[in-house]
Amino acid sequence: MQAKVEDAMRVELYRTRSCTDGQRVAQWLWQQGVAHGDRDLSDPEVSAALRQRVRIGISPVVLVDGRAVWGTAEEQIRRLKRLGIG
């Protein structure tokens, strides 16, 4: 049995719970069976840590092995697919 590409990647979703794009990306990751961390950007410490790591403070942001993917849900899903996620 061959391992999925995302099994070897660390995937972290940073979003606010009220962000519809964040909800859509989270749902897509779940539907694809992609294990991921889910961080709440409404927590000031989480938001500050993200800005310090990648200089981005918008919602949602997905980090794939530390590489930031952002934009609308559709843009992120397209980019995640190109990275071999999902």
C-alpha cells in the first residue's frame, strides 16, 4: 500500500471560526482525509505566532511544511492540490 503524499507533510490550518473560506477549507481537508492542525486566529497568541512565522495575519492560511498558502477557499484548494494534498 502506497502512502499518500500528505501523510509525509505537516498541514496546519489557521482560521477564525466565523470565516466562511476557512470553514470551506477545513471541510475540504476533512473530506479528503488530510490530518491537520486547526488553529484559531481569534486567539491573539496564535495570531501573533502566525504573523511572526510567515508575516501573514489573514484568515484562512494553510501551512504545508511551513509554506504558506492563502487566498479564497477555491484558490487555496487549487494550490493545495498542486502541492499533492487531497
